[in-house]
Amino acid sequence: VIGYTYTISACEKGGQWQHALGLFVGMQHNELLPNAISYNSTICVFGKGGQWQRALGLFAGLLHNELLPNVISYNSTISACEKGGQWRCALGLLVEMQQIALLPNAISYNSMISACEKAGQWQRALRLVVGMQHSELLPDVISYNSMISACEKAGQWQRALRLVVGMQHSELLPDVISYNSMISACEKGGQWQRALGLFVGMLHNELLPNVISYSSTISACEKGGQWQRALGLFVGMLHNELLPSDISYNSRISACEKGGDISYNSRISACEKG
């Protein structure tokens, strides 16, 4: 059993869920009874391979064979549901953990918050953070990033800003993902000054803006009628050897059109070609 379990765990790193499934079935054909570790490892492989239905089926098999699921079993299955966009299933598993007196940890909550973020359930994501704190668990950067992204997708830029302040009060440093979500939230909310301020804040904190950072800030400036700032950011992308996205190009073109500076637009195009 140990040899099979070890090999199944190795499949996780390579994303070989089909091979893991073959090994799991092979154990039973050889009259070896999978233990809880075998189940947990296979569920984890299925989750990372996008096979949330198989992960749920295996979790049910764990119970059927009278094996006690532990926090790892639940976390792996919740994560599989999160990756599969099944936030209701994930929430049901989290509630079930609490009902059987298993204490969810930060991984449990972070997976659940991410599931809600992907489903546009920003209110639930915020309530889950409150639940973490009631359980004396401290939200980490991953928790905050998922919540900020959930608020960004829902157009809740003010709440997203408050979350960034909350991170700093908790002595957590926002990373590039945090800033990108915040800039995007401000861009969608028509807050070009805030978006630009956050972009500058990245630089002050020695974080390197990526294509997403530039694209969102350029778009925010373009929507705010700040065509010169938008063009300056676009040139900055090129100087930093970042490949502009379609959003960057479209925003730049729109900024030039709104600013009436066709010649400048042409010069930039000429520089790109040359």
C-alpha cells in the first residue's frame, strides 16, 4: 500500500490523474485495501487535474469503506470543487467539517474563499473571512487576494480598498496580485487617479508591474480622458520589454483618438515596428 500511495503522490506533481487512477484501481485488483492516505493523495491528484467529480466520488468511497476523513481529505476535496467552479459543493463540505467537529484550517478557508471569488459570491467570501477570525485563524495574503479579486469582479472598489488597508493593518504586504486586482477594481469604478496611485505604489514598494498592471492602469487613464498618461504608460511597457496585450493596444488607440494626437499614435507604431 505504501508503494502505491507514494507513486500516486508523485503523479500529483506531474498532473497525471489518469495514471493515479490506474494505480488506485490496481491496488484493489491486487486485493490491497487503500488507506486514508491513499484516498487523500488520489483526491488531491484529481483536484489538480480538474476532475472534481472523480474527487467527490472518491471522497464518498472513503466514507463507504468506513475510513475516517481528516482535514486533509476535506481540504483536498474542497480544493477540487473550487478548481471545478463548484462553490456550493465546497461550502457543503466546509459546513460538514464543522458538524463532525473537524476544525477547518487556513487552507480550508482559502480554498472556499477562492471558490466564492470565482463564482462572483463576494458577500460570502467576506463572511468566510469573518468566520476565519471567529475561529482564531488569521487571514493571510492568499485570503486577502481572493477577497480583493471577488470585490473587483463585483465592482466593489471601495470594499477592495478597505481590504488593502486591512492587509496593511495586519502587517501583511500586498503583492503584485493584490495590486493588480485593486488597480482593476479602480479602473472598473472609473477611479483613474486611484488606479495610477496604486501603480506608483507598486514601484515604491519595489514590486515590478507586469502586463496586467500596465494594461489595467492604461485602461483606467484612457477611460478618464488621460490620454497622455495612458501613452506614457504604454511607452513604459515597451521600455521594460513587456509585450503589450490586446487591451493595452486598444486602450492606447482609444486614448490617441480621444486626445486627437494621431501623429503621436503613428510615432509609437513606427517605434514598435522598428
